[in-house]
Amino acid sequence: MNTIGKFKAFGELITNVFRNPVTVRETFGFVAKNFRWMPRRDADKCTGCGACNERCSSGATNITDIGTERTISIDGLRCIFCGRCADVCPEHALELTIEPDTEEEKKFRSELLKTTGDVGDTCVRSLRGSDEDSEVSFKYTEQINVSYGSEEKNPAIDTTLKLQRCTVCGEVMPVTEKHLNVIMERVLKNLKPETAAIVKKDMELYLTTCISCRRMHSLEWNTHPRKFT
Amino acid sequence: MIDAAWLNPVIAFSIGILLSFKLRKISARVQSRRGPLIWLPDRWHDINRSKVLQPLYDIIKLFSKQTIIPSTATPFFIAGPILALMCAVLATLFVPVAGISFDYSFSLVVLFYLLMGEILFIIMGGISSASLFSAIGGVREIDLMLANEIPFILGTFALAITFDTLSIQQMMGFNILINPFAALAVLLSIIVKLHIKPFDIPEADTEIVNGLTTEYGGKLLGVLETARIIMVFVLIALFVDLFLWIPSSGALAWVIFLAGVIATGVLIGFMNSLFARFRIDQATRWLFKIPLLVSVLAIGWAVLWRYVL
Amino acid sequence: MSKPHLNLIIREIKADTLGEEVSDLLEKGARMIYTSGVDMGVRGIQVNYYFCFDHHEPSQHTILRTYLDRKNPVIHSVTPVTSQADWSERELIEFLGITVEGHPNPTHLWLPLDWKEIYTGEKPVAHPDTERINTAPPVKPLKDNIVTLPLTTIPYGPYHPAFIESNYLKMSVEDEVVRKADLKLGFNHRGIIKLMERRDYYKDLFLAERVCGICNTHHSLSFAMSVEDLAAVEVPQKAQMARTLLCEMERIQSHLLSIGLIGDLTGFRTMLMHAIRIREEMQDCLEVVSGQRVTHGLIALGGIRRDITENQTDFILSKLKIMKKSVPQFFDQCQSNDVLMGRLKDVGILKRENALKSGAIGPVARGSGLRIDVRKNSPFAAYEDVDWDIVTENGCDCLARIKVKMRETLMSMHICEQCCDKIKIAPSSLAAKVNELPCGETISRSEAPRGELLYHVVSNGTNTPAFVRIRVPTFINARIMLELIHGCWLADVPAIISSVDPCYSCTDRVTIFKGKEQSIVDMRSLGGRR
């Protein structure tokens, strides 16, 4: 490289003094729209089927049956944010985005978008170089800290669902009531109304019975599983 | 009446803190970072609570910490930093701050001894910790000093020849016009003495973990840091006094002095952020080549003006 | 798009004829890439020697296989024949207890220095009340077998500013010139290849990603490629393009980081900061495409997990446009710094013959003028469909290695642009379905930023692999790094280390998981000296 080029390169370095610094505070930089964050479970949608527990590669999801209740929880410290649970969830109850969940936060987010603008549909906020004066961003950081506080609050979100009791012998089955209801709805939805009325009774009986009772009574009830396939 | 020069150490410490703040700020800005802030807004409290100048805050922090002395260390481990600080404080008395200092007809020679003594006491303290990294750092420091003292002494003596005196007060002036070679030689050796970037070989953090100060921590490191900050001021002020001083008095003297100090500080700050580190053999070779040549030229120039023309 | 089929020959031989066979293959021009051992139960200990010919002929591989007696596993060392087997055989000694006869330097590399006392002598007993293992220092001083020269010994590590990850480099120094050096690894050992045998293939994919943080896509991609090869699945074109794009984006960020680190370790911190500033653009792109900055998790078995939309490719193209300006400017700034260039020039010279003999890979080999690059030699993903060429330099020193990285960054940006354009017009199918995995075995190789990566996956027909063996680039290059350190200045050691850019996290592949305070590991025993 010639001498002029060398001096030019040095000059470029020195002129950085007169430009704005590029460093920004944490949580002020760019965040993509599909950024994966802590999995949040929609407690209304979750049926406690256990698909996420089976596929989780780090053992972060936990399913515990105590008494007549099933608790589904996510250990935030074990989670590796791979998003496999959200991929396999049949109810689409899991989400790994950094989207705010309360109304207040949503309103706040829309304000944020107005002040900063978004790039394409891919990034949600880009506050580069404007952190000095934006009170808005500070509020946002505080809110994130409150909703995902790591010290006081356990980041895991628990969902508790009732387990089904066997209608014949009264024992607790390892299935939640909600899961069975959802299965039934889904099967009946595809049938004609007149068929559905017939099938519904048999199916209710079949699903709400534990395995041993099913084995004993399936012939007399005529509810062999082959009937439904 | 008490001489105003007794205030010199306090002034040296406060301006030294400003200068080392400036060094850090400039290298941060060249690197597109923010760097330390003079004052922090209230809402930044959760990141950083230092509302004072960061170098001062560092020293306060170090003095509030526990000092750990390695079991292998000799008593010189404690004596080294304290003696170094004493040398640095004494040196400030002989460097004119806006024209105020103690002055004798031999003050330049006293200053030489004090500046060299400061480095030697730091080496003594570091080596007595029996750490391998300190030992290597000490060897490097001595290598560098041997190569570096010659241009420094020759450069200042060139002025002594011109003015026919060894008193600093009497040779002060805008001498960069009278002897530019001497100015260059002294500036280069000041850079080496302060361990500015191409020459931070004795304290290379990625090679030998901060060299001589590896084993220091807590209050002793605070003492060393204070000595370093005073040295930054002493050397830069010496350069300003010898080469950039315009004779004046009162407030105008302060303005001229501070302007000179800040200009030199900014120059050194840019040096610090624009270069990689020399290897020790490259550094000594370079020092024996260019600054030595420049300082010999300075002596020749001075002799030419004094005796021939 | 026709991928040249992987040509893998597995030959079973007697243990006695091993030396002849190996030298035979080496004479034919093969590179020995790895040696692995597997305990196969009643069949004995299986030892595999992996050779590849792909720098002469595309996709040619040979595995020499021999079985050893389980009671008394003895094998003749091939290290005197080729130094490429050095570390692999030391691994066999430590992890499988095989006696390797005639190995020139059979010392510890991974295990703690006093592992014999720990594992074969008295077992440590937990205290009955606290259930903790006694952590008092042993009465006997630990035997230090690393360096025994009567010179000043400088330790680098386990924690040292020159290393980002912990390892232990010990050097005997005579007047700042290194006379002897040795390396001790094993501080990050996580047992990943053993964990993989217990999890199903889908979970292994995420585990493979966590072998290394900085080249994670290449790890999961290599694993996915070997599983796809076993299942005989054709990956859709869009997925291939997306994989290529992701690999190249990862290469850009890895190379920029490593170039910056060279600056930091030679005292030029400004260079590091600017490298990080430019790299941040690429990290934003990776976040937009994959959803995470570090572990991307975009690779699935048979394809990719998420679609790459047109908006995303536009975002990448706009960022690449910015980088096209800033990256060459940054490289100019580096190369115009005479002090930095003086530190790197003629330092750590690896001659072309030596590089070939010691089996150098990645930028280390290409800096010595060897045309070794898996992307060209045995192409994977969509590298055949894009326009690019291998970057080589003939300087053989640290500077040449950095220049290779700089030019490769520019080349990768060129590839990324082509991929972005091609993804837009590719058919939209994302992943082929992997239904059944028959018994069988295969290897897959990919070009990680630091060199070639080898995965050997054996399936036994169940949902978990029978065993997985991983050879990472640093495994070869770190040994070469040690050879380069011999006889150089102490001040040049960080420069050499960063120009080779070792990644010990890859090489170790293990973590001690402190569960519920029951498995307490004596950390002191891991660190060599107390």
C-alpha cells in the first residue's frame, strides 16, 4: 500500500471522533420480529397433552401430576430457546416471540413503532443512536424487566389443569379433561350432524374410561377403537 | 510566606486525572465507543453510578479495597509503590506549572534523577513479588529505559546548551521554533515513558498480564495508579514548559499552559489509539534508530547555533 | 443439481498390518483426518482410521477399521509414520484405555493430571453429613508432566487474556524465546458425543449446535447431512440455498471476529472494536433470518425449519450493501498499520511441505498455499450452484493467514448475495420428511470457518444413533499451533494463537453439570497444579 493510502486510512480512523458513537444501551439495539424469547404459554389454549415435554431437547418443560391436577411448567433457566415446543404444539399455544401480552404494552409498542419506524416486516424496533432522549425506551425496558424479571419472579409460567377421572372405577387417568374435550370436538367437527349425535355418546364413554376398564367392557359396550378409524 | 509551588502536587493530580480521562475518551471515540462520561444522567443509575470522573472513581475504588500481598513477596513489594509515588510528587515541585515552581541552577538534573527513580522503584516493587510476568515486565521495562533515556537527556541538554543553563525556569520558552529536533526527540521519549500504544510493551496485557503490576491490588495498586497519573501530568507539563511556553504571568499564563497541556494530551491520545504494540526487539531497534538520530541532530543544531554562528 | 455421491470405503483389517496399510494409503496421497475408538461390547474395541483423498479426487474417503481385544487393547502407533495421528491416539489412550505402543509423547491432553489416583486408586468418599467430597488438597504434590526443562516456565491459562476459552498452555522461556511448549485441554469437557447416544435425532440436532457457539450452524448442518445420507433423503433446493446462505453468514461473522481478535492480542484494540462494529450488521442479519444471534437453530433434518421470506432477503441485501463499503475500508485500515504488519510478517511460518505433512486444514492450510477446502473438494449444500473460488495466499506466515480470512470474508459476501437472489426464485418446499432410518453408517464433512468438520454417525435402526464421533478443526490446527510456537518470541505467541484461531470449546465438547449439588467435581484436579 502506498503512503497516501496509509495516511488516508489513518485519517478515516481519526474522523470517527467527530461521528456519533455506535454503541447503544442494552435492549436499545435492533431486535428482529421473529426473535425467540422465553416460551409463553397461552393458558386458555393449552390442553396439557404433553407434546412439548416429549420433544424438548433440554428438559426445560415439566409435567407433574399431583392428586387430581396436572401442572405444566417451563424452567426458564434450562430453556435453550430452540422453539421446538412451539413447532410441535398441536394447539399453537406456545409462542417464543418478544411480543408484549398486556393491552398496555401493546399500546406502548404501537407508540414505539410510530416514533422509530420499522424496516420491512422483519424488525420491530430500531432505536440506534437515539437512546439519549427517548424516555419511551426507558419505559419499555422497565416493562420488560417487570414482565421477565429474573430475580424475584421465576420466569416459568405454570398452567394447572384438572385430570380426568375414570367414569367406571373412579381412578385418576393420566389425561386432562380439557385434552379429551378438544379431541372429541375435533373428531365430531368433521362428521355429519346426524352421525355425530350417534358417535358422541359412544365416544364420550370410551374416552372417559381408564385403560383397564376399557379392556374389560369394550365388548359389551361395543366401543372398540376400530369403530372410530 | 509559603511558596505557591507547594500546591504543584495537588494541581498535578487534578490535571493528571483530566488528562487520563482525555486519553481514555479519545481512544474510545476513535473506536466508535462512548467512553467514560463526565457526568451521568439520573436515569442511567442502573448501569453506572459514577458521577465523578472515571479515573478518579477508579482510584477511590482501589483505595477502598483490601490489599493482598503474595506470600513470596519481600518488603520491597510495599516500599516500591510508595517510593515511586514520593518521586513523582517531588518531581512535580520542579516542573513549572504556569511558571510556578522551585528553581535552582541544577533543577533539570534533579528532575532526571526523580523521573528515573520513579521507574526504578516501580521495577523494584514489581520484581520483588516473585511473579514470572512481573519479572519479564521488569526486563522489558529496563530494555526500554536504556534505549529511551538517551534521546530524552540529549534532547533536553540541547536546550541547556542553547541557553547555557541547567535551570528549567531559565530555558522555558517557545523553543520548538529554536530547536525542532529536540522537541521531537523529547516528545518521542515522553511517549515511551508513559507507555503509550506502540510502546506499552512492559504492561502488555495479552502477553504478560500487565507485567510489573500483575501481583498488585487494592491500596498499593491505587498508589501506583496515583503515581502514574501524576507522571502523565509531569511529563506533558515538562514538554509544554520546555517547548510550547510563551512567557507571561497571571491568568494568561494559566490559559497558555492549559492549552499546551491539552493539545499535547490530545496528540498523545491519538497516538495511543492508532497503533499496535511493538515487540521488544522491534521497539529497541526503532528507538536506537530514529529518536537517537533526531536527538544527535538536536545537539548538533544547538552547538551550531551556540558556538559556530 | 447433482451432488457427487459420497464415496466411502470401509475396510476391515488386522491390527498387525495397520502400519503398512496406513503408510500405503499415505503414499497414495491421502490425508489422515482422524482416529476414533468405540467400545463395541463383545466385539471388542473398534478403532477407525479416517482418510480422505478429496483434494485429489472429489468425495473420496476411506476408513480403515480394526477390532482390538477388550481385555488387553494394544495397538501400534502410527504417529511415527504421520504426525497427523498424534492427538487422536492420545485421545484413544485417555478415553478408552488403549495402550498405544511406540507413541512418542503419550502424555495427558484432556484428563486431569492426577486422574490415575482419582479413578484407579482410592475412590473419594463423600462426607456422611454434608454429602460432599473432601476437597482438601492432596498430601502428595501432583506430578507435573507437562514441561520439565530447567528454564523459566511461563503459564498461559487456565485464565489468561490471550485465551477466550480456558486452556492451559505452558511454555519454557529462555530470554523471551520459547524453547518448549505444551498444551493441556479438558476444561470445557461436556461429554456431548456420549449424550447424543441417549437422545433421539431431533434432539441431537440442537445438541450438536451447542458444541461450539461460533460455528454452530456447521455443526448442526453436518449432523443433519449425515442423517439425511443415512435416510437417503433429497433435500429441497430452497433448503440447500438457505443452508449455504446461513453458513456463509456465519463465516463472515466468525472471520471478522477472529481478525479483530488478532488486533486485540497484538495491542491494537481499535481494530477489534471496529471489527465488532462491522460484525454487528451480520449479527442483525442472522437474527432476522434465524431468530437468534448465536445459536441459530434453523437447520432441521431434511431441510430448514423456518422459511426465509423476501423481506428478510431484502434486509440481508441492504446490510450487505453497507458491508461492501465498510469491510474493505476496515481491511485497508488494518493493512496500513505498519506496526501491526511488522508484528505479523514472518512470524509463525508454516512451510507448504510442513502444512501438507501435518495435515493442516482451513485458513491455516490456505495461508500456506494449499488448495484444501471442503466446499470445493467434496461439495455440500448448494456450493456447486454458486460462483466462488478457493482463496489461497503464499506467505505462509501469520499475515498470510489473516489475508486469507480477509479475502474469504469478501468472497462469502459475494456468495451471500447470490444465495439471496436464488432463494427468491426457488420452489417453496422447505424440508423433506425423514421417515425411517435404516441401519448403516456414514460420514459427513463441512467447511467450518476454522477448517473442515467431520461427523461420523452410526445408526442401529432405533430412534437414537448408535454412536457419533466428531472431529473438529481445532483438533488438528491446535497441534500445528504448538509446533509454530516453538522457537518464537514470547510476544509473538498471542499473534500465532489468534492467527490459527483455536476453538477449545469445540475440541473439548463437555460440561460438568452440577445438578443438585450431588455431583461435585474436584475442580482443583482439573486445573493441573493447585
